[in-house]
Amino acid sequence: MKIMNCPLNGPRNISEFAWGGEVKPMPDPGSLDDRAWGDWLFLENNEAGVVREWWCHVPTSFWFIAERNTVTDEIVKTYPASDIFKERVNFAPPSKTSGTEKK
């Protein structure tokens, strides 16, 4: 049985996890055409060696990052995404009026 260490829940059976793709810098969505955005979203580098990947512990919906050797399939390290990403990304520009202002 293969075990992965979840940063939130500790060691768990690998069947409790779903792979979410490589961790890679996000481009500005407003500066890309549809083809370039699709390439960034769906294409992977598929490099041999240790890569950072998104993983989700499905029972708790907890997303985290794992460093995994793609040659040996060894999970080298796992940690919360907050160790790398310190700020949230706003995908939509803030609205000028939210409809909740008092008159």
C-alpha cells in the first residue's frame, strides 16, 4: 500500500488523493488569447525528476503541494500551498458597485 503524507491529515492511503497538475507560474489571464490560456491550463512539462505538483485529499477537499520524483514515483515532500503562495489571485476586476450600498 502506498502512503502519502497529507499536511492536514497526516499519512493516508494514496487512493484518498487526486492529482491536480504541475505547480507553475500563472500568466496574466487578460494578456493571453484562448489558445495560449488553454496551453497553460492543460499542457504539462512532463519532466523527469523531482517536480512540484498539486494534490487534493479528496475526503477533506484539502489542496496542497507535493514534490514527487517522476522517475521513481517517490513522494519526496508535501506541504501546504500557503508555504509558497502568500496572496490570493483575483480573477475578476472589482465591481464599481456591488449593489449593497446604502442610499
